[in-house]
Amino acid sequence: TNDRARDSSQSLVHPHQLSGGLFAQAGVDVTSRLRLDLGARYDVLDTHDAPSGEEPAQESRGIFTPKMGALFKLTDAVGVYANVSKGFRSTDGVSEEPWLPFITVWAYESGLKFNEGPVSATAALFRMDVSNEQTFNPLTAGSSSGGASRHQGVELGLRAPLTKSLTLSGDWTFNDARYERLISQAEDDETQIDTLSGLRVYNTAKYVGSAALELAPPTAPWTVRVSTNAVGPYSPFDEPGVVLPAYALLHASATWRIGHSELELGVRNLLDRAYPELVAGGLYAPGQPRAVFGTVRYDF
């Protein structure tokens, strides 16, 4: 091992930031079956930076974000709902460049909810329109931004007892996420070229989901759980057109209750499946191999 010392910095910043917001929300039962939810907020962000040896930079801006929702009960067990909302967050690097715009998203969702005793299920269609799309590189901690993207798909959820002792549960999201417009700098750093329009959004899987079977006899002090999680095809950061294959992992665990104590022993990635945890710019970080874990919990 050799001693290392930092001999240079990419940038030296001395930022100060002040933010605040006002919001209001109300829920109204129009009838016994129809409920409306309305809300809005206004946020202000003021950023000031005084970099060493450079002119100070300062920028103040505000943003209005409304949301609206409705739920109609078709029966006591079945309801249909629809939501529209706008959200935002600051762009990475705003402390160094206070003029960077907010990342905003308009989100639309509509679906069905079912609740009857121990059985619950949901099915929804969604769409998100993102402006100033920013994608994070998990290996280098850098990011790229600019342009817009569209995310749309289906969300499914289910929890249902198959018998008095056996319960099935799962959550799945199918997502078609593509850049609608992404602007990048050309090599001469003067003209801008459109490079990724229509391609998959980096690091966003076509689908993700989990499913589990839990065996828990009502009078037994133990529980056994077998589960799986799956990650669909996705394009790694900074590799346009490259699509990694899907993979799924299997897990198992058992829990035993003794008085106020609860003991759990389990195995993650039971089949020792090799998979990439992170992929970016041609670099691979392998996922966790088969791993045994144990926990002890005591309730006072």
C-alpha cells in the first residue's frame, strides 16, 4: 500500500443554498363512493456560489407543482382511481452552476384497486414525462443531463392466501422508458447533436418484480419464505444500443419465534447465480454471490 495525497481538484466551490416551500392539500368526499384530492405547492430555491478565483454566481427560482386525484368505488371491494401530478428536483451540480434548471416530471396514473378480506390486488397504467432528464453513473458518480424522456407501462400487485397457511404475494412493474430527445455536445464543443432519441433510458429495466410464497401455519411458531426477484433487460450507462439480458435470483429464509425473541436464518441468491450489480461505460461490478445471513430480534 502506498500513501496517496490529492494534488489537484476538478473544482473548488463555496456554495450557500436556501430553500422553502408552501403547500396546501384537501380531500373531499363528494358522495359515499366518490372522493377527490387536490393539492399544490410552491417552492423557491436560492443558490449562491463563490468559487476560488472566479466571479461569484447566484440564481433564485421558483416552481409550482399541482396534483389532483379521484377515487370512485364501483363496489365496497373494487375502486377505480386516477391521479395527475407534477414533481421536481434540483439538477446535480447546481451548487457549482446555480443556473441549471429543475428536473420536472408530469406523472399520470389510472387503475383498479381490489380489497376483500385478506385479498388485495392492484392494476395500474402509468406515464411519466420527464424534462431535463439526468442519468447517474453509479461507478464514477458522474451524470449526464439534457433532453426529455417518457416512461410508461403497467404496475401489478397481489397478495392472496392460497390456504390458511400459505400466502402468495408479488409486485411487478413493466416500464417502457425511452429518450424522447437527448442533446449532447459534439466533439468541437460548439454544435449540439441529437444522439439518443428513441433509445432506452440508461439504467432503467424493461421490468422489475418480485414474488414470494410464505408458509405460516396459524398455530406454528415458525415461518418459511421462498421468494424471487427479477430484473429485465436494460441499457447500461453510456452504452447506447447495448441491452443486457434479464436475470432472476432465488432466496429462502425461515423464522422461529421463541417467547419475545425471533430468530431468522436465510440464504440470498440460493442458486449462486452470477449477475452484474452495476454496469457503466464498459465496467462491470459483480453482484452478491450465495450468502447466508441470520438475524435476532427481541421485543421488550
